[in-house]
Amino acid sequence: MVRSRSFVTAVMMAGVTLLAASLPDALGVEATVRAQSAARGQGFFFEIGQFRALFMGVLHGVLYVESGPDALDGAAIICPVTYVLEGVQPTLAAEGYCTITKGQDHKIYARWTCSGAALMGCRGRLTLTGGTGRFAGITGESDMVVRSSFVEFADSKAAGQSGAGVVQETGGALLILPALRYRIP
């Protein structure tokens, strides 16, 4: 009889331990990470006035977590972007969205804005707006820095475009999230 109680007690303790190990997922996860992505960019510049241009394009790459929990490490990131360059020494105001993907069913959606100067990058804010799969209900935010340079371009006439003042560009960008705080319910 004593042996049976010991066995039952051991099984119950193992069950409690397994339950306790699963509680953080059930109760929610909160974390802060430093992450960045070396992204590839492509899109079009449209002349919209004297010393004014509109860029419409996309940045895409892989998100790498430098410090903190690694749930987002290696996630694919794609960010549609628009911004206006203004002036002889162009300043810019940019905005866009991002989808961060860890597998087909696990996605995070975000909205961002930033401002800065051409070739110097921009600083702003990224806000998590929702998710799917294990990221369902995610909320969070981070300051963000985007540095970009366009290294290849094609004049619209050479690319067969009909409109004057359209330039297709390809380049690289660095997206930095110095302190992305998030909560998954």
C-alpha cells in the first residue's frame, strides 16, 4: 500500500510539474528583444512636383534577434512602404506596414511611421497590430530606425514605362528595432 501511494504521488507530481511548465504559454508571454533585418528594397519613384518625389515599394528580408527571447529569430519580414522626398536636400516622411512570418500559420502584423533625410535614414515607431497562430492577439511596439540606399535604377523610358518622371530602383536597407516590447495573451 505504501508503494502504491508513492507511485501515485510521483505521477501526480510529474503532472503538476508538466502543468506548471505549460502555464507561461497559457497565461501569456511578455518579452523585449533587440532585432534587426538587412533587407532588400525595390520600388518606384514618381515625380509629384518640383523637388518632390513619391516612393512606393517594398522591403523584405529576415529578422534576426540580437538579444532577448528568440521566438522571432529568423522570421521572414516584408514591409510595403511609401514616402515622400521633399526639397533640394531631401527630407522624407515614410509609412508602411510589415508582416513578420514564422511559418505559414504564425504571423505578426505591424504598422509604422518614420521621418528623416534621404541617404541618412529615418526614425520612428513600429506598432504591432495583431497576429495569427501562436502570435494571435499580440500587441507591442518599438522605436525603429531604417537606413536605406538605392544602388541600382532604371529610367522609366528604358524600362518601357509610359510616364515621364518615373524611376525604378533596387537597393538595400537596414531595419533596426532596438527594444521591441511585445505581449502574447
